[in-house]
Amino acid sequence: MKIVLRVAGVNERAEQRLRMACKLLEANGYRIAIDPWDGTKCDVLVVDGQDTYGLHALGIARRRSVSTIALTSGPVPSDVQGGQFLDQNEPVLSWVQTLQYTLSERAIEPKEPGPNRDASASAIGLCRLAQDPDLKSMDLLASFGDRRMIVSVSKGRVIAKSEADLLQLRSQLAETGWNFSPLSGAQTDLHGISASLDSFYTEGALAAAEKLPLYSSEKLRLLDWPDLGAAIKFVGALTIAKILLQRQADMHSISEETKIDLWDVSACLWAFAASGLLHSHAAGAGHAISTPATQPAKTSRKDAGLFARLAERFGLVLQRN
Amino acid sequence: MHIGGVKLVFAGPVGAGKSTAIRAIADTEPVSTEMPLVDGAIGDKTTTTVALDFATVILDEGAPLFVYGLPGQQHFEFIYSIVIEGALGVVVLLNGRDLDVSNQCERWLHTIRGINKSIPIVIGVTQTDSNPDFTLKPIREVLRRYQSPAPAFTVDARSRDEIAQLVRALLLAM
């Protein structure tokens, strides 16, 4: 489960330490998203216990029984008695321990880490499609329950009888119980809705990111852009694809660079692998599309401002510095 | 003819959905130079653009992004370099029902690269849901031959979100 952590009144240095602590917890199976407090529901609120705005947010969070951590640098003010508090000058390990204790109080346990991954991956539909070379090399009839679809690897399309079937099957990509069989001539009469296979896998994987095991940590590469035209719910998939087209990278470095949640990066990798587009660094070397011969002009401040405005207008999540 | 300001260009053959796509993302009513097809309707298409499509997208603080749609007919090629000059990038829309869609892709890549070797390009293929035999593979092969890292996506030209996705991919290519 994804833990929603908000911050209020916290200075940049403290926020950096908080992010480091969350990254360390990620390695132990926690999945934490940090955002500024906006008054909406969250699991944990971290405030500066000596900031007026932080104390205001703290009061509201307490009334809503949200777990709180108040950062202090000196004697604990009376307003922050109760809840957790933490001297922000403490080493990052103390931050990790305080966060872990706070989460355990809310009965939030980390997701089961990797050792079960191999066993579960062999049963989950999307993972089977990603890992089984036979399934990736032929057109298939895929069924789950009483719904069926054609997975046309040769054309990069998925075909189902109706939009409802397609959406239902997409929502079950992270489940076990799929049946895959080679497509026979008699079965090609399944007409109806045709959609991009890459987008189908990407949207399905991201919607069920928590159910999928973490992808392997090897360095990977894309040789072609996945067809993400209809994968509009998570624009981070574009950023992940771009990185993998430019160079080899593993999911941890991608998550670190883009600040995209590790499980979301992993979900994208499962989708790209199922599409047959993802290559390990050994297989991908030497065939990638080269970067253009002419180097782009150095970006001026004006260009950077224009890019930011265009990105905001078209909903492109910018990489955080 | 002087065309200035920050601009984005949509290019591609007749019937690919350029006018539709521009209308999908525009914040102002597009100025469209449509005339009836002289040889009669082609499916649902009854008109064609005989000059430029033009619309604006409003960025924050009211600054406009000018969006131009190039006419797909070859006899208008003389204006391509004028419109493309100084553009942020080009969205090339292709019709997924065309049997020679990969040749169209190559033609447009060649034309645009002949004008500007480094302008960012993204490929959008429309109407693929009504062509059961469509595949992106020949288009990807063209892009590899051109050593072009351009994204190629299948999109619905009527969808604001999917056309915006093309623009997002273009921004990442900048």
C-alpha cells in the first residue's frame, strides 16, 4: 500500500533528510509519497514544530487522528506534546526509526519484499507475459474468467469483444488465473474493440502497481518508444521511456533521478517487458537509435521558462531538482 | 508571409486528422480554411483544408502558443519551410487506414528534416482502431532507418488527452 506523507512548514534541509529516510525505508518495502500538505487526507503529517503554518496543520491533523511528527530543534514547545517529535538535527537513521515507529502505530507494514517475487511472478498474468519467451513470440488468445481477448504481439494490438471486456481484462493483469493459448485460425473471429497493446499493459500495470512484484534490478534499455498514446493516466511513463531510450538504467536509478515512486517505475518495466520492448543491457547494446548528430543549443533561462510553462499547460510532470 | 511567436506545427497527409487534433487541444476556436472535397466525400470526410489551420493554446499569464496545421496537399509544400521555421517542434499525424502509412511517414520525415535537421518530431497515427491489420512496426523501422528517436504513438485525433500526450512526448524530445 502506498503511504501518503505530507509536509507543512518544513525547510528544504529537513525535507531532504525526510526524503533520504523515506528512500531507506523503500528498500525495506515501504512505499511513501511525499507532497506538500494541502488539507486532504494523508497517513502521516510532518511539520516544523516551530513554524506557525506547521502548527496550524498539526492542529487540523490531530483533530482528524492523522499520525504526526513534529520537527524541533531545541526544547519541545507545549503545542507539540503528543504525537511523535524529532529533533531535526538528529542523524537520518533516527528519522528512519521515528517514521517506522509512526507507521507501525498505524499498523502499516511494508510490502513483502523480493524473495516471494519469483514464485508470484510465475503466476501473475502480466508477469507471465513479460517473462515467458513463448508467450512473447506469438499471437495469443488470453482469457480470464469468462472474458477473452486476442493479444496480437505481431501487430502490437489487443482486441476484445467490447470496451467493457477490455477494461475489465486490463484491470486483472496483476491477478493469477489467466489462461494463455496460441491463437488458432478459428479464434480470429473475435472482433470488436482494438487498442494499443503497449498502452493496455502500461495502464493495467500502473493501476495495479502494488500487486506486482518489484522488477529485477538489472540495467535495461529500450530500443523503440512504447506506444503510450492512450496511456494518459500516468505521464511519468513517458519520462521513464525516454531515459531507457537514451541509456541503460535500472529501476532504482530511474526512481532516484525522476523521483517517481519505485513501484510505479517497476510497473512500467513489467509493461514494457510484456510488450517485448525491454532489453537487458547486454542484448540492447549496439542497436539503439543514436542521438541526433547536432547537439541542441544550450538552454537559456528564457527557454527553460517557456518549457516549464508548456509542460504545465500540457500536464507534463517535470523532474524535480 | 511573416509568422512569429511561439509555435507548434501539425503536419501530415490529407485525412490524417490534423484539423481535428488542433481543435481538440485549442483554447480558441480554430481558424480553418475548409472547402468541400471536389471528388465527393471520402467516408466521413467531406471537406479538406486548403490553406492553414490556425489556433492558439493559452499558456499561463495569457501567453499564447500558436498552433499551425500544414495543408497535406503536396502543392502547398512551398509554405512548409515558412511555417516550420522557428517552431518548437512538429507533430506528424498519419492515417492508420492508409495502406502506405510507412511511406507517408518516410515522406514527411524526409520533408521536415530537409527543412530543419534537428527540430523535434513526434508521430501520431490516427484511426488505427478501425484497421484490424494496423501495426506500428513498419513506422518504427522507418524511424530507425532515419536514426530518429521520435516517439510514434497511436492516438485518437478527437481526444484532447491523447493529442496532449503527443505534445508531452514532443516536449520531452526538446
